[in-house]
Amino acid sequence: MIWEPSFKRTNTDEAVGTYTDVLTADYEANTNYDVTVAKGDLKLRRLPSKVLNLRPPVEAGRNGSARSAAAE
């Protein structure tokens, strides 16, 4: 029977940064195989934020007065 390893974190930190040796694997031992688990690093990065302009654009009317334009 072929087994599937399960991967997990060994820490609970959520701040942006690199965490060394915090990824590991669990597996069901089988005497037919020699298994070595090498721990891995986890890197959490900040996603770029988007700036939203919530004010509608303003255009000059024919007589020079300001008027609002509908958002598309």
C-alpha cells in the first residue's frame, strides 16, 4: 500500500518573516522503506495593498462650473 505523508507547521507565528525549520512531515512507518524527514523553512510575505479612490471624478461643465461624472 502506498502511503501519503501529511505536511504541517510546527509554529503558530503569523507575522511577516522567514521561519527556519518549521515545516515537517508525518508519515506511517513502513519496514520496506528508510524515510528521512528534512525540515523546511516557511516564508510569509505581505501582499501589496491597493489604494482605492472613493471620490467620483470631477469634470468642468461647459460654463466652467464643476460637475460630477458617473463612475464606469
